[in-house]
Amino acid sequence: MAPSSQKQWSVSGKDKDFDGLQLVDAPVPKVGENDVLVKLHAASLNYRDLIIPKGMYPFATSFPVVPCSDGAGEVVEVGSKVSRFAKGDRVVTLFNQGHQFGPVDMAASQTGLGGVIDGTLRQYAVLNENGLVRAPRNLDYAEASTLTCAALTSWNALYGLKPLKPGETVLVQGTGGVSLFALQFAKAAGATVIATTSSNEKAQTLKKLGAHHVINYKEDANWGETAKKLTPGGEGVDHIVEVGGAGTLEQSLKAVKFEGVISIIGFLGGAKATPPIIECLNSICTARGVYVGSRALMEDMVRAIEANDIHPVVDESVFGFEKAREAYEYQWAQKHFGKVVIRIALDFPEEGVQLDKVVLVRWSSTHRRYHRRPPARGSLRNAEGTSTRSKTAVTIENGTAGEGFVAWVERLEAEPRRGPCLNTARDEGGSPSSPAALATRHGFLEPTCVGPAVELGRRNSTVVVIVLEELRVPYEIVSIKFEDIKSEPFINLNPNGRAPAIKDPNTDLVLWESGAIISYLVEQYDPEHVISYETLKEKHHCNQWLQFQMSGQGPYFGQAGWFTVFHHEKLPSAIERYCGEVKRVLGVLEKRLEGRQWLVGDKMTYADLAWVPWNDRIDAVTSCRPEEKFEGFPGVQAWHERMISRPSWGKAMETRARLMDEQGLTWTGMPKDVKSLVEYQEIIDAKKGAGSKE
């Protein structure tokens, strides 16, 4: 349940400076029948947000007003007639709440968040369901909070009038939010990108982000003609994303191609007199003003972001909610690169929280894989000052069997403990990418070889990954060979010789039972109870459903899979018993989910997530068709689909599929030329026997 009151920032409109920004108490708005209550996790700043408090914004405003248009959060309550969203959905705000599709009209233009309507710099917001869009599955809240204005504006510039085509040329100006998004969208579309900037340092960064050509406009006053010469045949630029206004429009007109489009976004270069409109006739081009975009365009943009795995460029400094005024001053002083994000809800760790390494142990056949995921922050700056994504992966080939893993364990044991990880990615006296500032957690993620004894471990390991992702806990992925899981050094971590296992050097704690791992991660790294509860009844109900999953789902589903699929001898009585138990367990879940979306309370918890990996493979363990696996259990099916639509599941499955494909394995974890797990076990035993004779 949402609280009755909240904190929010307010712009008075009287001070004409950032002093007019005040943090105040306010009631949480009531939800109407077509409304959605959103718990906001993050907001981001645009140039518009800076000039509204200063009295420089030339369009409609209404004071006092909650500032900021950009925000991302979680749906916590829906009105009786809402059909587009449900509790737990991740959403992003639409800039003009009334702009649904087509060209913007006068009425819709007066519905901008943070100007006329209260915006996103608050803990909770009630918005019409049509004023929200589903957040991209590949983005965290910090990244998703940057899409509302700058991203949609650049998408509109490239696709709103004359859609961008592969092979065309796009010109972007500077390193502001709109320009960087336009660069990323154009690059993804297969266009050639020309960028302008004021320094050689920024030029190098733009090239690393994908710009094909960069012009320093301080060194080349006639950069419009230079840009035109860089296009095929010197014909000119197809799309120009014009953010400078009068200060740059003259050069844009020199650069544009016949029948090209100049999308005028802003007036960073000043709102003085512009070149005569007759210049558009001389250039035979279209100059159009762009006022963000519609919900339909934004939904198209979200699909493109997911399909191309585009991640916004987020500044290295992320500000806490109570330090919002500092964020305004930081961006006004032009200290930023990319979008400046303000954290509202604690969906990643507070400053000073010790973050070092969590070790999640899995097995593989040929690779040792590391996957680094820093705290949810968007992007970071590395030692060279260039932007780095928060998702990087390196694969290191092992030498002989097991040597890489042995060396890794020895290195892990020898490494000193690391210091605190700060949200701003800066330590006292440390660089943003120093170990103390960018502390990671190590983990073995995806199984690539399984045998009868460890089929259960594969599902259990996956759920640990999902919990890590949901809690935004950074971790690292490593793999070891199947035949090594029952020998040193792995059994030094897990004497049971099964996966998963974790080691957290923050506490020097090793755990190797999946239920214990989940309970530990929630207790240690969910202080805001994102996927848990602190109230007595709900806390113990969550634990109860986790225990039932461990005792009622894992063993029965695993045995059903073994006797139905893998056992060399078909035993009808065993198949009947365990497949019957699968149905019985689903029946318990179906009854529990009658009239509710989640097992406990009104939100998704770790008790729900624990069931996902095995439920997803019911068709495999019972040899039924995929469309039949939830037959007779519609509540369970809807519950399962809500969870597998979350980014945490997508991330786990994406990584698993990649590893399987790279190593030539089937979904069972066996090499593709091996017909059964029994045969595979025999191969392994034969190798071990040959090794002992040598």
C-alpha cells in the first residue's frame, strides 16, 4: 500500500533561480478509475527543467509546480477501468500527457509534465494510464528515466515526418541529451552520423559512441559546408537535429540536402533573430519544429530500444532525491556528459554501502566467463574519461581443464577486500573506475553441462541470478567444467558438489543451498524491501512459499523430468507419480492465486521469483506441448507471464542461450552429438578412467 503522504520538490516561480526549488510534504493523490499510481524510482533533467525555475521558459507554465517531465517507476495501484497496466509493471512517463498519436494540437501541447502539470520529482504520481508507456525491458530505472523528453524528441526528429532510412546521413549538434539519443538511434538504423562539438576531447568521445565524422565548430566556423562535403557526392545531410537555434541554423541550412529535413528542437545558441525563412526555399528543404512526441511514437521508440539493446548515455554523477538542487546546479554549470539522473526510490545501493564481490558458482565446458554489472547507474566514465556501459563481458579461454578455475579461486582468495561503492561512482581520492568506486560481485552464471545429479542445480542457479538482477546487485559470471564440480577447488566452496554456491567477501560468507542464498541476498541487499516485506505476517508468508518451492516444486519437477525424459528405462509408475505431483503443486498455486496477482501481499516478491525457472520448463519435464503446460491453471499462467516479462528473466535467458550456443550444447546442457545424459555420464567416467591410468 502507498503511504498517505510523500516528499516532493516544488518550483514557486517567484525566485527566478534554483533557490525557488523547495522540498515539501504533500499528500499522495487519490487514484481515479482511469488512473495509475506510480512509485517513482528515478527522474532525469532536461534544459527545460533548468530554465523554468529561472523564468526563462517561453511556453506555458503554472506555479507552484512539481518539476521535471522525465521519470520511471513501478505501478503500485490501478483504477477500476485501467486496462493497459497492472501492479508491478515498470513504466515511463509521457511528456505531453494528452498527446496520444499524430501531430500535436494546441490542447495536447498544454499538458506537459513539470510545466503546466505536476511532474516527476516526487515519490508518487497519479497519472492517466494513457500518459504512461511500458519501460524498455533492457533498461534499469535510472536509464529508463531519461527517455521521456530528450529520447522521444530525437526519435520524432528522425521518424516523425520523413522516416530515417539506412544509408542516409544525420547531423547532430553537441553532446546534449537529444543529440546523443539521435546519434544512437541513427547508428542503430544504419545511417552515417556527423556530429559537431566544441572540443577535441568531446570529439573523441562522440567517435567512441559511434559518430562517423566529428567537426569542431570552434575551429571551423563554416562547419555547415564542411558537413555537406562529407556526404556522398557532397549532396548534403538528409536529417539535421537542430538544437542551437539562431546560433546554428544558418550553418544547418548550408549543410542540408535538397528535400532534407531540419528538425528544430531548441535554442541553446540563443533565441535571437533567425535566418530568413526564404533560405528554406533556397535549400528546398523542410524546417519543422519538434515538440517532443506522441505516445504512439514513444511506444515505437521503446520497441527499437529493446530490439537494438540501446542504452542511454547517463552522466557519471547520480544525485540523491534530497540533493536535487545540486543536480540542477551541476547541469547548469555544464559539468555533465549525458543525462543527469536523480534517484528517488532506492533501487540501487545508498552511498557508503559496502559492495565487493558475490560469487555465484556455475559450471561450463570450455570457457571462464566474467560479466561485470556495476550498480544501476546507466553509464560510467573509465580512467581515460570515456563513457563505458554498465554491461560489459569478457571471455577468457582456459588452458587445460580446470586450471583457469583454480587460478581464479586462488586470485579471489588473495584479493584484498574492497572499499565502499558510491552511487556517484567516485571515491574520496579515487577515480570513478577504481576498485573502491566500481566494486563488482563475481558469479558463475549459466550451466553448460548437466548430469542427473545436478539437473536441479541448473534451475536453482538461474533463480539466484534473477534475484541478483531484481535487487540490482552487481555480480560477475564465471564458468567451470561439469566434471570439476565434485573436485577441488569447487568442493572447497560447496562440499555437496552441486550448483549454485555464492561467496560474499563483504561478510566472508559462503552459501551453497539456493533457498539459503535467496534468503541471504534479500536480508543483506534488500533494505528497502523491493522484493520482500518487513511486516511480520508477510515476511513469514514469503518464507513459507519459498520453503514450499524448495520442497514441493524442485524435487518433484526434477524427478518428473528425470523419469520422463532422461532415464534410460521408462518406468510408468514413476512417471505417473511425479507428473501427478507436478499437477498437484500447480493446483496449490492456482488456488492461492485466485483473486490475487502475487503469492504474498500486493507486490512481486522473492517468493514468486523462486518458482519461475522450473515453471518455465513444465513442458520439458512432463513431455507436453509448450502451449499445454499450464492447461487448467490460468491463474498460474498469468502469474508466470508477468514474471518472465521482467528484464531479470530476459537477462538470465539471454546469457544462457548465448553460452549454450557458443559451446555447442543443447538446452539440457549436453553436447549436441550426445543422445542421453547416461551416455554423457559414461563419456565423463571414461575420461576420468583414462586420466587415472596415465
